[in-house]
Amino acid sequence: MPLDRHLADAASAPDSSAPSMTMAAGRVWQQELRPKYVFPLIRHLSWRVSVWLSRTPITPNQITLIGAVVGIAGIFLFLQDGLAGRLAGLTAFIFNYLCDHCDGEVARLKGATSRFGDLLSEICGALFHGGLFFGLGWKMSVVTGDQIWLWCGVSTVVAALLNMVMALLLKEQSSEQDVADTDLSQSVRPTHLGTEVGAWDRLVYLFRELLRADLWIFFVVLGVFDLLWLLVIPAAIGSHLYWMAGLTKSARKYHV
């Protein structure tokens, strides 16, 4: 059932002594927010946190900003020498990814979705990912003396900005016909569209949705061993493939 129908039902509830719609949403709709699939793994944590946050005064935009500030601070921590800095940075990265999912989930639970929220989320995502790989590229260029690492970081920043602009433009042009009728999680997968789905659709879904949502796992596994620099060159290439894949109609069908 679409979210607007849920809101209409909640607004027309006859019991005037009931808690606010915001609080009721956290209780009544949390089963719909619960992930029904194994991946992305981050949603198994985010939905629980989102239900709790929906009962607090915090706004979705505040969640977005807090996650961005902590994530960017984590970049500086991670670039420091020593295990303690790396672990603190990795913890901040996980927190950033958690907030990146919670802001949208809380917005839907509170009926507070907005274009400004979309804009803020896209900007913060571009700043974090662009900043992370630029920082890694810069550090590797200092260590090795090879400027190719720095240029790979710059390439990723450019791709992050292009993806941000493209995503915002496509959201402006999107219509209800582009999105499947789904529950409060707003998760739209290839299985929801049945026979319309081909190999390209599945590949785009895997690359742009599942891999993006659980990229934090690669950060943690490689980061613990100070091997996150291995992602700098793949990110410089993959980030451009990512935004270009977003131009296809397949990319506009899905959401995790």
C-alpha cells in the first residue's frame, strides 16, 4: 500500500485520544519497514533505529546532517597514522551509512518527506564519498610520490558531483508510473516487476542499489588492515560507471 494511503488512513482514525500520527506510525507501520530480504545488510539495523528515532523530536534533515558531519570527521580520523584512528574513522563511516538509510525511513514514518530532504541527502552523500576517496588518493600520492593517486581521487569527486546532479534532475522528472506499488520501506526490487526484468535490470540493481547500500562492508574489511587504498583506482572508474548507469531507465525502477 502506498505511503499516502497509510497517511490518509491514520489521519482519518476516529479515536481522538490516540497518540500523534507520528508516534502511531512507528508502532503500526514498523512491520512494513522491517526488511524482508537478506541484502542490503544495513537495513537490518537501520529499520530498528528508524522506528526508535521516529518517536523522538529529531527530524530527518537533522539525521542527514549529523551523519554527514560524523562521516566527514571520520575521513580525517581514518587518514591519521595508527590503528586507533582507523578504527575511529571506520566507526564513523558505519554511522554515516546508518544515517543515510535512517533519514529516509524516518521521513516516511513521520510523513515528512520533502524535495529539500532529497537535495540535502544527495549533497551530503556526494561530500562524503567524494571526500573519502579524494583523501585516500591524496594520502597515497604523498606516500608513493605518484600523482596518479591524487587524480584518481579528483576523478571520484567529479563523478560524485555528476551523480548528485543527475539524481536530483531525475527525481524531478520521475512519476508514479516509474515506481512500483510497495510498502513503507519503499523497497523496489527486480522481483516486484516480474517478467519486465532482464539481465541488464538485475545488473543495474546489483551495482547501483545493493552494492552502494553495503559498500560500508568493504570499507570495514579493508580499512581494518589499512588496505582501503585498494579501492581508490576502482572507485575512480566505478564511480563514473555508477552515474552513467543512473541515466538508464532501469536505474529509476529500483530502490532498497
